Amino acid sequence: MKLFVNQTSPYARKTRIVVKEKSLDGSVLLVDVDPWADPVALLAVTPLSKVPVLVTDDDRVVSESDTICRLLDEIAPAPPMLPQDLAGRTEVLARMSLLQGMIDAAFDAVIEKRRPPAQQWPDWVTRQRRAVEYGLFALAATPPPAGRFDLGDVGLVALLGYLDFRHADLDWRGKHPPLAAWFAAAAERPSVIATRPDAPVL
């Protein structure tokens, strides 16, 4: 399989973490690309020119980070990162969807600020950052239990790591100590260390 990623993308980071957690390094070739440059190799598999995108061994093209993560969880069932029972599965999917929305908001705020100053919409940036902050309060109300690391937790790592990388001024650690403590422990996982935004794609 071939997985197109970008070193700093929080979306790609989710899939890269799952590859590491599932010990799929030998089965998944990571290809680091700049999607904004419309690289030929990426456009050859997806007209969207977005990452991540997975090309399976039978040439199926799967995009969207959570979809790829769920597929990888099925390809390598151990350790399971999505419960089989409906109640447990629904709970994880609910967290995944919240975190995806928060990552979208954090990412959109960054992209908006890259537009020429005269074309930027400050209220849009404020709205996206406010969505992130509201989400953090909701997450901090029920911090993840120690020892658990499912697909929802993968999304939380990607979000908090991206906030450190692109939104350091939010001071999420100072506002939410339980999340900070959880992230400090999660940051010691080999999969999290290997996929840091400042670490090369290997």
C-alpha cells in the first residue's frame, strides 16, 4: 500500500499514527508531498490533491483521514482501535467526529491568515478559534482515561499537536490541565514521537 502524507498535516498525522500503532510500516509506503503544489504523483491518484490518501494493494484509492484510519484498523485488527460493540463504537465515532471538526476549524483559521491581509476575514478566524476553544472545554470535562488509545485518542493527539504547532497562543495547556497531563503521557508513545510535525516522514 502507498500512503500520501504531508509532514505537518494533522489529518495525515492521524493515519501515520495508526500505521505505527498497527506495525504496518513494512506494508505501507509513506510518500511525503506538498499538496498545495499539485504534485504529479498525488494528482495521478486523486484529483483532489489533498492528503492523506491511501492506495491499496488492489489500487483502490481511499481518502479522508478517519476513513483511512478505520480501514487500517480493519486491515490489521490487533490491537483494535475501534470497539466492536455498538455502544463503544458509537462513543468513539462521536469523539472522532468532534475532533475532526476541531481540526478543521484550527486548520481553516491558519489558511485564512495566509491570504493577503486585505482579503482576510478576521471574524472567520475568530469564529474558528472559538469553536476550537469551546471544543476543548467539552473534551476537558471528560478527559481520556489512562492507558486507552483508540481512534478518538489518535484524533486528540493530532489536534493538540497541531495547536502546539500553529496556535501556541491559545495556551490550551494552561486552561485545561487534565488534557495537558494526558497529552504529556501520550507524547511518549513511539507512534506519537515519530509523527511530530517537526519530525521527517519515515
